[in-house]
Amino acid sequence: MAARQVTLAEVAKHAGVSLATASRVLNGSTRQVSDELRDRVVGAARELGYLPNASAQALARNSSVLVGLVVHDIADPYFAGIAAGVTRIAEQAGLVVVLGTTGRDPDREVQLVNTLRAHRARAVVIAGSRTTDRHAVARLAAEIAAFTGQGGRVACVSQAKLGVDTVVPANRAGARALARELAALGHRRFAVLAGPPDLVVARDRLAGFKAGLADAGLRLPAANVVHGGFTRDGGHAAVAGLLAAKTGATCVFAVNDVMAMGAMAALREHGLRVPEDVAIAGFDDIPTLRDLTPGLSTVRLPMEEMGERAARLVLDEAGGEPRTVRVTGDVVLRASTSSPSGTGLR
């Protein structure tokens, strides 16, 4: 049989104080209690083995030791890297990170912030692209306003669209620089695995890549853009669409690395070699690329650093206007794009 939990009322009785006084001491109320009474209550709690109620403490303080981290998909190494950075800074501050995943469902994102507000979380970091659905963005902004109105703080790793401190990766600029570099290698016929059309990050990377090709005097035909899931399986499935379209592309840009990895697997299954037949590039430079053969050309984002910066912003008590921290991406060329004269997707 499980041991019975000692109640606050028992602690108060043992210490010879009122229940209200015991609560003020053990639940962290801002109301003052004399040192003598505090020592009696703490001593009684220790003797009886009393475990404070975290919810009651949060109510008394109007905050808790919890920091919420809301991400789209923790299985994606991009979000795992951000989570590592957030957790490192939060733990250094003596706080506990609570993780929630949305599956890229905007309603789930709102629900998670609402739940964290109900638990009096001290702060929330929201990582992941904003949707193009303005109503969904407005719902999340309203929930964030309620959370900050209650005394909590919020920071994002995404696009600066929610009126809070935001770490903004250079998605458009990074993709533009990558396109220029690939064109400089001699690639001329491109296709893009563009991800979901309603994700701002996917749109930004596609737009940036098109702009980089235009800088090099090249054009991306509409038929050479295939949308799909922002996942490994999404990239794998999108290759079938490219092959069916007979684009003739000799270089494929996937708007994130996990899609690129899925695409590479699909190309092999169709008897195509990377880069001898088709070159491929991604975006993010996730850690798992270290084990990929051939090495994937990509745009490197400092994911853990982005998480750390977001955590520092959200734990900084300074007020003022929302701050934007811009993070640049570096083009990294590897073996996956080393052959600009492949046979292409036919």
C-alpha cells in the first residue's frame, strides 16, 4: 500500500500555527512571516516528511519553476537542437522545462500555451514556423496576450509575427545564398521540394531560392516545384511527383534536411545516384548529416545557439518593445552537389 501523503493542515497543527501561516511559508507567498514562525513550520514539515504542492506554490507566487517549450516535432533534429539550447539555459537558472509538441496543428499550439498558462508557467518558448492562416495566428496571439497579462513571458524561434521577443533564422537569405553557390558550381536545371504551402518557413526558403537563381540569370519553372510534408517521408514521397513531371532537373533543393534525406533514399530506390545523376541540397545542417553518404550540401543554422538565445530572451525580466534577434545561415557545400552534369530527373 502506498504511503499516505502528509497534509498541510497536519504540518500547521504540528507547528502550532494557523493553516494560512503554514501555507505562506511553504507555498512561497509574498506575505511576510516572522523568522520564529517560519522556522517552526519548516521544522515541522521536515519532521513529518511533507512534500509541498507545486500547484499551490504556483498560485501563491503567481508563477512556477516551469518553462514551457512548444515545438512542432521533437523527432525532427532541428527542434531537438533548439530544445537542447533552451533546456541548458533554463536548468542553469534552476528551472524545469516542460515539452509540448503540436504536430504542426495551430489549434494544438494554442491549447498547449493555454495549459501552460493554467499551470502558471513562468515562461514559454515557441519554436517553429508560423502558418499563413491569419486567423490561427490571431488565436495564438490572443492566448499569448492572456499569458503575458498574467505575468508570464514568451519568446519565439520563428518569424516575428506574434509581438513577442523572437529569434529569427535567415531562411530567405540562406536559401538565396545557397542557390547562388549551386549556380556557381555549374548547376542549371533545378527543382524544389517545397514543403507545405501554408508554412511561412517553407515559403520563405522557396522564395529565397528563386531569388538566388534569378541573381544567376536562371528561372525555376512552376512545374519543378513540388509541395509535400515537411518530414523525411514527405521528401521521399515528393520525389515520385518530380519523376512523374519529367522536369529534367539535375539539382534538387529540399527546403529542410530531413526532406532531403528522404529524397535521397527515394532517388536510390529509383536507381538514381547522388550526385552522379542528380545533385541534392537541403537546409538546416542537422547533426545526423554527419553519418549521411554522400555528405549533404545545406545551409547551416546554429540550432542550439538559437534555443539558448530564445531562453535568455524569455528569462530576461527587462520590459520594453519586443526584441528581434536575427541569426544568419552559412552555406556548406558537400559531395551531394559536386557533379553539375548529371543526367537529371527524366
